[in-house]
Amino acid sequence: MEIVIKLSQFLLSLSLLIVLHELGHFIPAKLFKTRVEKFYLFFDVKFSLLKKKIGETEYGIGWLPLGGYVKIAGMIDESMDKEQMALPPQPWEFRSKPAWQRLIIMLGGVTVNFILAFIIYIGIAFYYGETYVANSELKDGIWVTNPALEKAGIKNGDKIVSINGVERERFSDFASDIYMAEEIVVDRNGKKETIKLPIDIVNQISNSGRRSSVEMRIPFIVIGVEDGSANAKNLKAKDIITSINGQPIHYADEAIAQFEGFKGKTVPVTIKRDNEEIQSTVKFNDSAKLGIAFATRLQADNLEKLGLYKISKHEYGFLESFPIGIEMGKDKVVGYGQQLKTIFNPKTGAYKEVGGFFAIFNIFPEQWSWFAFWNITALLSIMLGVMNLLPIPALDGGHVMFLLFEIITRRKPSEKFMERAQVIGFFILIALVLFANGNDIYKAIVK
């Protein structure tokens, strides 16, 4: 059932983004009296699942869910309709329109992507408000959950002051910024220290086998006991271990730090269960494991129930939500731009983390959540907009590049040149798609 929910969210989000992106090309084309021959969700290679012609446009759904398209008459695009291009230009064709009109048509898709993202973030601010833990609430610092960051010099209990010179109010922002970090300033025992991270930190984090980087420090909470575990009788889900071998334990990282010394031993523990303290023992195996699963993060309501952190909550009126949503969108655009910069720098190794459709599919939660759905859709809309602006001939950005050249030089590239550029761009695009989805396959098999 979980996979059906994930797939439903994935397809709904993808379909919404594709239709609206193509609508961004369709509307200005119609406004400038340019004929649109096809409007398709997904690609109709050889055949389509559904199609209906209304007026001069055929609307349909293809069987290959790798995107969508509008076929505009007189335009050199992925259809490579050379027969049409060999005929004399007609007034209703794309090639007959002034350069400024063609530019608007080509920029329509990405414009809609960015507008959609900002509208979604405004809606999220208005409907859901904001719920977060302020960085200042982490009085005892952070929990470093990735060995790559430990190796880089970040320690449990450090308080993050800034990343790349930027201070953040919300802890969640720091937790995501750390993937693009070059320099982190921490407060360690009242003294500020600057930590320079290796240029390939993203790749190191991934290769460590753990996706998380830093978390809020929480107690050692049991969430499950493995079948056949020596501790099946002594430990239950929701137990909180508050001391090990007589040593008080406030946070999970403090408990984990002691485990190595208890290989093969049975040690006394204090357990908090249903608000009662119980004295018991636990058995460590030869690998210093307890045969249990424990929590690495908690939902906001549980953080409050345990009295760990104060949750900041803000509700916004309709007009108030506009600047908040716009700021959210701006942060995401800037953040994604920084990610692309990192990916295109071979030294970072971040290109190894580029994912395809399976990676996008896995972003969606296993339980239906409209909050998560709209957040992910807004981010994907920004990603789609930015990616389409790349100056690759097969993408909108490639067409825009040639149109700007035409406007500036007053010279129109020949149709032969545009055809060749389109073919080259198409192969570049296919290579990128194969690389991204190949990464997904490699991770699924090897990692």
C-alpha cells in the first residue's frame, strides 16, 4: 500500500508540473496567433494512451512518463519535423513571428514553474503557517549522525553558529545547508571554532552509508526490539534508557559513545517506562550491539511532550503570507543554484549523487501528506525551471540562448544549424538522463 501512495503522489506531482510547464508555452503561443499542433502529457512514441483533437490542436496522454511537450508549428524541436520546415514559412508559424514574441513563448514554461513554486509557498505559509525549532533552542548542541562530519572535525555538543558565513534561525536550515558547506563556525564549550570541510564532503557523507548529517540531541529511545534479541524481555518500544552502568545518560549520542566498551557484557541500566523508573540489565553482543532500533529524530509534538525543545509556531494572515512565501521560494531557488554549482564542480564528487526518476520517487513519503506533497512539488517546480534554463539546445534555455543571439546581432541562425544543434542537444539530454538514472540503479545495487 505504501508504494501505491508514493507512486500516486509522484505521478500527480509530475503530471501537474508537466501540464503547467507546457501550458506556459501554449498560452503565449496562442496569444501571438501561433499554431499549436499537439499538447501532450508524457511522450507518445509510436502511440498515445488518449488523444482528442479540438480545433487545430491534438490533446493527449502518452505512454512514456519522461516529460511532456507542445508541438508548435514552424519550430525546430524534439519532433524534428523537417518536412514542415522545408515548406515556405506561414504567418501562423513560430519561425514567422518576431524574435521577441518567440522569446516570450520559449520563456513561458520556466516562468510558470517559478510562479507556481512561489504560489505554493505562499499557500503553505497561509494554510499551514510555520513550525520549527530555533537553533538557539539547542542549548546542548547538535548530534553528529554522520561519520564523515565527525572526521571533518564536528563534534557532538557543538552549537552551529554559521555555515559559509550565514547565520540561520531555524535548525532545519542548518541541517540542510551543511551538505553545501565549505566552512562551519561552531561554539564549542563557549569558544568559537572554525572548521573547514573537505571539498568532497557531499560525496563523503553519501559514501558513509548514512544520509543524515546532524540532528537535534534526543534521549536514547527504543523504537523496536529485534526478534531473538537477548534483550527482548527487558526492553520494550518507547523505553528511554536514562543510565548505563551507573552513568547518567541524557542523550542518545552519550549512550552510543559507551557501547564499544561493553562488548559481550551484561550491564545494569535505568529505564524510564510509562513515567516510572525501572532498574534492569541489558546484554551487548560481541559487536557491541543491543539488537534493538532506537530513535534518531522525533516529531515536533513528541519533542514538546518530552520537554526537550520549545517549538516555534507562527500563523500568517492572507497578506502576511505573501512576503513569507516569497522568502521561502527565494531561499529554495538560491539553494538549488548552489547545489548545481557544487554538482558541476568535479572536485566535489557531488555529481555522483545526482538522481533520476527513482530518486525523485523516493522523496515522497509513504503516508499521504498534502503538506509534504506541496513542499516537494514546489521544490520540483523550481528544479524543473532551473534545469530548463540550462543552455542546452534541446531545452528551453538552448532556444533562449539562440534567440538572444538573434536579438543582439540581428542575425538569425540558419535552420540547418538549428537542426544540428537540436540533435546535439538531444544527445546531451539523453546522456544526462541515462547518467542520473544510472546513478539510481548503481545505488540500488551497490549501496
